[in-house]
Amino acid sequence: RKEVEQDPGPFNVPEGATVAFNCTYSNSASQSFFWYRQDCRKEPKLLMSVYSSGNEDGRFTAQLNRASQYISLLIRDSKLSDSATYLCVVNPDTGRRALTFGSGTRLQVQP
Amino acid sequence: ETGVTQTPRHLVMGMTNKKSLKCEQHLGHNAMYWYKQSAKKPLELMFVYSLEERVENNSVPSRFSPECPNSSHLFLHLHTLQPEDSALYLCASSEGLAGMYEQYFGPGTRLTVT
């Protein structure tokens, strides 16, 4: 089983739609969770951290479910500019020095 | 200049060439990383440096040789590469060793090995 798994998509949604992505992780001891965004042929950039209690940043909501070992990202009122690949990122355990990235979920918002 | 810069942005090299990738961070961070990103694959961590000391080496072939002369600069020396090494090579930095710290990425070097 991969350490971090994501549905590659693409998710094709109309502007204004609500879309959600899930990501599963294999190590129950994982401590830190993030969503990064990567535009086509660009570098990844942090979108938001994921906290145990869930957190919201404008149209974006992130949730963590430790029991089922997944995190989710909800995007409300999708904009054309939200089109990108969304990377689920996990720190597998406290002994690791770096993060493990998922392959990403591609989102295409259409007019 | 701000953030993380990488040069060159594009590189084409033959299998017998020797070249180097350069990364510079202007953020005052203490940790730096090299990642490889191949098409349709997740980012693969290659090397981690903390305060100029290599702290992680993820079973990377010896044809890739990192160098970190100071906390702001990171190099990746390449020699006798294979076509399957063609990929986007990303440098990143963070305030401390990741786990909790955001990583800031450079724009990457797109490498083609012929």
C-alpha cells in the first residue's frame, strides 16, 4: 500500500460547483498533514495545513479523520483559477525528516 | 531576489556529460531539499540537508551527488545519467526540518537526458 494515495482525477466541474477530494495515508502515526497546490509546469505551493479539528480558509475547508486515516479538501464556489493539481502531503512519523507527497488530484474548473 | 531560485531552468545533457544544478534560498531557512518529479508520479525526495549537513539520502544512485556549501546554497552534481533520469528537479527549503514546517519550492530544473 502506498504511503499516501489520491484519486488522480481529473475532476471536471463547472464554475461555482463544490468539489471534494480525499486522500488516504497508511501510517497511523502520521503527525502532520497538508494540502499543496501545483499549477501546470510550476512548483508546488502550500495551500493549507490540516488540523485535527478541521480548518477553513475562505472557500477551502480541510478535514482530518484519524480513525479512517484520510484527509479531505472541500472547495466551494469553484473558480477557473482553482484549476490545478492538489497534492496531499503527510509527515509519516515523527522520525522522518521530510514530507511524503501524494501523486495529486487534478481539478479542471470549466466555464 | 526573494524565495527559492534554481538554475538552469532547462537542461539537456548527454549520458556522458557532467553538469550541476544550483539552488539558492533567500529566506533564511535552515533546511534544504532536492526532489525529483517524473510525469504522473509523486514527488520523490532525494536528499535533505539541515544546517549544511546531509541528514537523509533516499537510496539515490551515486550518479547524483549533492553539495551544500552553506545554508543558502544547494547543488546537485550530475554525471553519467540515464534517459530515465529525465524529470523535473525541484529544490525546496524550510525553516526547520519538515514535519511541521512549510516547504517553499523553487521553480525547478527540467532535465532531459539524451
